[in-house]
Amino acid sequence: MQIRDATSADLPAITRIYADSVREGVASYELTPPGEAEMAVRMNAIISDSYPYLAADGDDGTLLGYAYASAFRTRPAYRWLVEDSIYLAPEARGKGVGSSLLEVLIARCEALGFRQMIAVIGGGHPASIALHHKAGFSSAGMISGSGYKHGRWLDTVLMQRSLGEGTASDPDPASYPGTLFSG
């Protein structure tokens, strides 16, 4: 497996993977899968804001999954906090792909200067909770009955992990997050 930056050439596979998650899973609270054009808009918004957007390729070059970081909230004081998102092809689940993507995503966000990462886990999905726990995240709360999908009420689990020095020191205003909202 190889982890690399995602590109627009990955959009057909990314769109398929996400569509499966929307139709079959609870990680996303969307009810109708967006098309490739909308997924391109979403990807471009993340990449144009200099957040990492990663792809995991199998040995045969097949896209196994993708992950990205994005703003948790858009108010300036939140700029040191980033939210992760990870989606895997059905055949890649349970094979370490998610762990590999999250490990690289964490390292990239630390290098950019982010101090906290939050996971917003739709449906309280046990595999996603275990993945994040293994990567050093701890429970930060739960929003009960936050979504209704597949004929049932879903809870959203929040998990959080410090990046770099976390809250032990002031952040560097010259780092990437420090330059957000300036000028």
C-alpha cells in the first residue's frame, strides 16, 4: 500500500467509495450520494485551503481509501483545530488502510502547526471509534439522536487528540494555521 496526495484523477474512485458509505453506512449523514462534480468542488475547497487530502493505493494501483483534514469550524479561534475524515472501499476495511491514512494525516497536520484534531464519528461506528482510539484519540463526548438514517436514530461520537505540543504552549503565529484569517 502507498499513501500519497490525492489528485483530481482519483475523483471517480473517491466518488464511488463515498457513495457506498452514504448508501450503506452511517459515517456520513448524507442520504443521497453526491456526483463526481460535487465531489470535485469539495476536494478543491479542501486542497485550495492547503489542508492535506490523501489517497491510499493498493499494490495493483486500486484506490483503497482516502482521508482529509478540514476546518472544524470557521471562526478564527478554531484555526488550531482540524477535523479528520476517512473513507474506505468495502474491500479495504479491516486491513490497516484506515490506520495508515490516519497516521500520515496526523503527521501532516502536526507539520502544518495544528494543535488539536477532532473526529466526528457518525453513527458512533465501532470500527471508527477503535481506529481513532488506537491512534491516541480520547472520548470528547456524544450527541445522542443527532441523525436519522436507515430507519433509526444515530448518535455522533466526538473524539479528540492533541497534535504536537497541544495546549502545553502557545501556537506559532507564523505556522499555517496562524496565517489563516490574517490580512
